[in-house]
Amino acid sequence: MTTSTARAFAKVPEVTLGFWLIKIAATTLGETGGDAVSMSMHLGYLVGTGIFAAIFAAAVIAQIRARGFHPFLYWATIVATTTVGTTLADLADRSLGIGYAGGSTLLLALLLGSLLVWYRSLGSVSVSSISTPRAEAFYWVTIMFSQTLGTALGDWTSGTANLGYGGAALVFGGLLALLAAAQRWTGVSRTVRFWAAFILTRPLGAVVGDFLDKPLNAGGLALSRYAASAALFAFMVAGVLIFRQRAARTAH
């Protein structure tokens, strides 16, 4: 496949400021939406994970079958990874008794393993154009692991480390600011910066989501999970419409 043809069939968006704003909103929506199903609906983490895993599988199949980049389909699939990541991380950390440290370690190993297998299979993990089913499968599995890891990291930092939601948000926001500075003043690989930022936006969204819907005595705002999810969904839709979404032309 020629470079021009690959670009024509790229299945991921260009990485812009709008991309990151929508991504943070999507990760926050994943937290409030996942909690709404598993907690507010009292379905539990196992049932919630089953529901969102089915949605995730359907979204990935639709994304792989698509003949080109479709912004709303792409972001719907991202949201599917964040919701299943939320309930899966909570299932591992709380229901299975692994704890935040054990869950984060396990999920980090799965994420690194996914990236390693992807690299050994295709020779690169840069996302210049996701245009083959095999590349897309690696891409979405890796993203799902990163979203799940991010949930565990967010809970670990805000809870076990006793930083609270505000302190944890400052930590992850500061790390993202350092990555932005690295883009300007260092020669760190664009691919490394992309995946690092992609992973860090998830715990940021997780702690912001918890801040929105957790009780006042736990340091949250006690907002309705349904209302918060609806507001975040509306913000995402507006963001996709306002920030022009184009298929990627250079490696992430």
C-alpha cells in the first residue's frame, strides 16, 4: 500500500488540541458512565464489565469494518474503551481484592505486553495510519488496557496515596504539562509522547469524574452520575462538531 493510499484509509484522527480536549472528556465520561451502570443501577462490577465489554467489541468491529475515518464512530469506540476500563479496573481492584497497587501493576504489564506484541508483529507502534484490521485490533486492545490502567492509577493516587481528587488531578495535569514541554524542548520520540499522554489523560479523567459524582464527605461534588454523563456527552458532541476532525497524516 502506498503512503498516499494509506493516508486515504487512515482510521484515526490527527492529534491536535481539540483531540486532547475531547479525549479528556471521553475519559471522564467513561468514569461517570461506568459508575452509573455498576453503582447507581446496582448491577455490580462484573455485570457492568460484561455489558461494556459487549459494547466495546461491537464498536471495535464497526470501526474495523469502516472504510475510512468517521469521527463519531471513532469517539464512540474510545468511550466504549473508557467505560469497560472503569468497570474492569474496579472489578480487579475491589471485587477480586487485588488492590490498587496490584491492579495497576498487572494492568501495566498487560499494556506493555500489548505494545511489545504489536511492535514485534508489525515493526512499529506509531499510529500514522490505522488502515489494516490487524493494526486496528492491536490499537484498540492497547487503548483498552491503557484506559483500564488509567482508572486504577487514578483511584490509587487519589485514594491510597491520600492526595484527594484535586491533588491527583494536579499530579496528572502536571505530568501532561511536562510532556507538552518535552514536545517543544526535547527530542523525545513522538510515538512515546503520544502513548504517554494517551495513558495519562485517563487517570486525569478518572479523578475528575470521581470528583464530580462522589459524596461531599468523600471530597466530591455529589452530582448525579446520569446528569454528569449527559453533560460530558454533550460536550464531546460539541467538541467533535467544533474542532475539525481529520484523518491522521503523520505518525502519532
